[in-house]
Amino acid sequence: MRIRQPRVNANVIASTHGETVHEILGGGDSSTANQSFTLKQSPLTYVSAAGGLGAQSTLQVWVNDLRWQEQPQLLDAGSRDQVFVTRQKNDGGLIVQFGDGQHGVRPPTGQTNVRVVYRKGLGAAGNVASGLLSQAIDRPGGLKGVSNPAAATGGADPDTADDARESAPLHIRTLERVVSLQDYEDFARAFAGVARSLANWTWFGRTRGVVVTVAGANGTVLDPNGDTIKNLTTALIAAGNPYVPVSVLPHRPAMFEIGALILIDTTTYDPGHVLAAARTVLATAFGFGARTLGQGVTQSEVIATIQAVAGVTAVKLTTFTREDAAATLPDFLIAAAPRSGDRGVTQGHSLYR
């Protein structure tokens, strides 16, 4: 009897968006309270993590070759704790701040004894398609070339002011505990790398559990085996009832097509400008950022959106259908929600144009 040996792809490794930077911040000064330094390069890279808000900084701070630990604040730090905090500047730079001797120890005096190691680079631009990466920044001995066999997912741009207004209350509502469906949805929505979420009850065999459908930035379909979904699943299990099974699935986009006859007031308005404005307002009103997962769309919504464009006198829809359905004109286009299936749940999806 011969045992088949497993094949090991030793040349495949996990990678993240960014470039590693080694930098000397300067010299510590024990006579200065709350001494601070600014990183010379930005933006700082954050990677997916199962704790906190789903993101972990790549910044490492070393003082006299001893690594100090980052804390969310210095108020709880003791006088001997070798800790630091960071805060973001308006221009995207990052400030590293040490303690005052009472809340966090001051860095010892020295010349160039404060150094950092971190990665720079982040954002949705890192979500490149498979096969697009072909050049390595460094070429260790024996390296002939590089490529990415799988598409990158999970990258997201920093929150805008509007994003912060929407996500900030979510952290307060959940308080790191999830009980209701709304808690599961809010927790997932506040998790780094997740732009939209939807929670539903479903059945795992004879046990009722929760399936959370998530979408990435700008409607990106997240990798079901990627770090974002795996870490979110771990975080939800840790924050919720251990006896309630949880499954996190990527959303499945479903596009729909609109066709319309538009009567334009040509005595006052330029028809070309009116039609361009109608296309723009439709793309905005029914784009990913304006819709929720599982949200359908009605004819009346579309007609009202077009009718609100200056110069439009009347509207008649000629096409209103999902891309995966026969060409019809239903009053309402349904966006499917997760449902019980052979493997417990199936993927839900959003509907948007």
C-alpha cells in the first residue's frame, strides 16, 4: 500500500497592501512630558484583526531596543508602563505620543534611541484583480518573479466625515456585545473592511442561528476565506452567545436595468444636459452607497427620481428588470435575502445600479 504525499505550494504566501518602513524618530528626552514625534511617511497601514474594531496597526515603536506597546489612551497607564498612543493629523500623518511620567513612563534620554517599524499604504486601491502584480520591490536571492493568483479584497479607504457620523453610533449601541439581530448587523457594519451588513435568522440543522451578509467598500465582494470575513466571524462569536451559531457570507451583487422615455421642456432646457443629469441622479440614487443589502426597488422610486430632474416634464418606463430575469416591467424588483439551504445558508445580495 502506497501513501500519496500531499503537495505543498511553498512559494505561496499571504501579503498585505503596503511597504515596510524602518525609521529613526529621534532622541528621547526624559525631561519632557508627553514627548511626541511624527511619522515621516503616510498613510499607516492597518490590517484585519479579530479584536477591537477589526483593524490592527502595523506600527511598532522601539526605545533603546525595547518594544513599547500602543494603548488607546494614557489615562489608565501606570508610571512605569512603557506605552504610547497615536493620533491622526488632518493631513493624514500620524503622531506618536509618550507618557508624562505619571500616566506612562517618559522615554529615556538618548540620541536617536527612538525608532519605529511600520507599513505604509492602504485603501481600496489595493483591491487589485488576480494576475496584476508582477514586480517585487525587493529581490531576495533566488526570486525570479511574483504574481498574485487570487484577487485582493478587504482594502478600504479611511472613513470620511460622513462615514464617521454613520459608524460612530454603532460602536456605542453594541458595547462589544451582540444579542439581537440589530446588534449583529451594527457590529458587522462597524468592523474594518465592511461597508454594508445584513443580519437574518436562519437554521443550522435544528439549531437557529444568525447569518450575516457583508459587502466591502464600494460594493466589493469579499473573499469568503479572506481575513475580513474570518476575523469578523471570530469577533461575532466572541461577543455573542456561544450557543448561537454564526455564519458570515459575502454579498452577491444583482444589477438591474432601466430604460425610459423622457419628455423634456426643450424651450428652456438643453436635452443633452437633462439626459446627462438624469443618468447621474439615477446612478447616485441607486448606487451601492445609497442602498442597503436586501433592499428592493420599485418603479415609483425610479420615476420619482427621474421626474425630480430639472427640465423633465414626463417619464414612461420602457425597461425595468433584473439582469438575471426575463425582460418585464414589474412594479417591484426583489433583492433576495439569505435563506435556509443544503449547507445551512446561501448568500444574500444587494440590488443596485
